[in-house]
Amino acid sequence: MAQKGKPLKDDPSLKHIRTIRLGSRLLTFQPERILNHRFDEMLELFADLQRNGLTVMWMAHFSTPNELLNASTIAAIRRLQNHGVILRGQSPMIRNVNIFFDAAGNLLLDESAQSWIDMANIFGTLHIGFHSVYCARQTGEFDYFSAPLADVYRVFEQVYRALSSVNRPSRHVSMTISAGKVSMIGTLEINGRKAFALKFTEARNMKWIDQVFLAEYDETTSRIDQLKPFFGGEFFYCDELKAIEDELAESLQRYIQ
């Protein structure tokens, strides 16, 4: 870390970099490492970077309130903050972890929302910014842990409306797909047909950002990239995305050769 971090404050050609973002679950599964004296050198590096005008942003992955409520985690959070590190919390909605269903598969809306509300308020108490809520990515045991987009949206909207403005996450629940990060901004009806309203918050082509597009409403799918365009055909970005992906594949092939 020091090998990569120190040039950011010493090398004039890197002065355009102002923020270092670290994604880690260390605070969740082994906060004691941060409390150990062997972490002192890392903490001093964080403090030195902060003194030199760089922001060190630690993206912590907490999924339940209980992951925050132990002495080691709280002590590790305070130790990082005392060395100038800014903490942000984020998490996917994970079936049977922070979004719950009864034996018949029906969403337990209030129970699910309360878990998130409690976690958000603990974030506030610990001075951790609530960064974002997102749908589970298609990795590992996706089919077991994922939840329908429609249910994820219902839970998120109840959570957002229950929180004070200072403890809220970013406005929309999102999901990462090949084209970028897509947010679900709402539902609507057009001529009796229900639709999801979507937009990019990050994209392969930054010009796609904030362009609202519609997909057919689906109560069962858990993946945004499986939604169908509301007006038929393909989504506006598909042709350009294919060209981008083809170019990347060709570049990778040339590199391998």
C-alpha cells in the first residue's frame, strides 16, 4: 500500500488524483487486524496522505446492524477515523440476511425495512456515511441470495422514506451490469401496462448517464439485464455496448498474444 500511496503525494504528475477509495469487508469479518500494532504503519500512511490533501475513503461492506454492534468493530472504526479516514457503508440486499420472506415466499416488508433502518441509524451514530444499496451481483450463490427486483424496490422505498435526510443512502437502489450501474428510479403505468423506470448512474459511455428508459415490470426477475424493453426492440445503449465489448475483447486478445 505504501508503495502505491506515497507517490500520490510526492509525484507532481499524479496531483490530479485527490481521492483514494478502498473497498473492504475487514471491519466486518476481522476488525482486530486494524487494532493490532502491525496495522500502525498503514494508519500512519493514511494520516500522511490526509495531511497532504488527499482523501482516503474506506468503503465498508456491512449487511446487518449486528455486524456493527461489537466492541472490536466500533474500536476499529474509531481508530481509522482518528487517522483521517472517511468511512462509507454499502451493501447488497441479500435474501434471508437483510431482506426476508415467509415460508410461502412472500416478502416480509416491515421486517426487511427495519433491518436497514436500524443499520442506517447506527451508521449515523458512528459517523459512517450511508453510501448505497444495490441488488446482489451475479456471483457465487446468486440464485440463493438474490431477491426479485420488485421486492428490493419496495424495501428500499420504505427505508428511504423512514430515514432522516442525513442518514439516507444515495437516492436509488442500483445494480451493476456490463453496460454500467443502473438505478431503479420508480414504477409507472402506461396504457394499463406497468413499467420500471431506469437510468444509468455510471456507464461505459458517460453520455448515457441520467437518460431515463423503461422496462417491462416483472415481479420475479432478480436481474436488471434480464428485463425487456417496454416498447420492444432493444434498449438504447445495446448497439454501442456491443461495439465497446467487441473492442475490449479484441484488445485483450492482442495483449494475450
